[in-house]
Amino acid sequence: MAYVERSILIEGPIERVYELAKDMEAYPEFMPDVESVKVIEREPHRTVTEWETSVDGTPILWTEEDRFDDENFVIDYQLIEGDLDKFEGQWRFVRCGSGTQVTLTVDYDFGIPELTNLIGPTLEQKVGENSEMMLEGMKRRIEGA
């Protein structure tokens, strides 16, 4: 198992940044590694989404449950099924002056100890880079750069 946490400051109101994060179907428009996101179920504070991503040309597919805490600006997500044994984490949004501090956590396990022992550090680096790419994509989308 591995855990990655990344943060970024986005110059934009928390409500706008949070709503962009909730609009997961739009992720492929500004996140290069995200091929597609399809909402399977939608409720006021919950969705089930199917994800197709590519990391260094390797496709990774999964279905996750996303839970939205609109009052506290928090999104929790958890794997339902897919290419990983464990994939869960959280998006947290905090007002910071006129901007928003966004923190993304990813807790994951590929479920193959031999693979983790062999490429664990490389995998952790890739998950970190992917998380940073997602945050930078949101920043560009909100700030218009």
C-alpha cells in the first residue's frame, strides 16, 4: 500500500473550485492522463463514476464511489472495482485569502506484492506526478492560464 498527498493554491473562489472538482465528466478536457469519466449513478451528494486513464501509455480502468460534503468542501472517493485492489482518498478545499487551497490524497494498492516491491518507488512517483497534473489542470482551468 502507498499514500500520496499533494496540494496547490488556486486563485479562485472555493465554490467555483469545488464545483469544478465535482464535475468529473469534464476532467478529460483539462487533465491529459484522463481519457474518460462516465457518471453511472448520480444523487445529490453521491456519484458512481467509471474512469479510464493512461499512465505512460498503460491503461488503468476503475469504478469509484464519490461522496460530496458540500458544507465542508470535501470529496471522498473509494474504489468499487477495477485494476487496483485499493484506491481511495479525498479532495479537501480550504479558503485561503481570495484563493483556495486544494489538497488531494490517494491511498492505493495494486494488490501484487512482488510488483509493489519491484516498482513501488517508481509507482509512487507516477501517482504523485499524476496527482500534481490533476491539480495543475484545475488551476489552469480556474485561473484561465
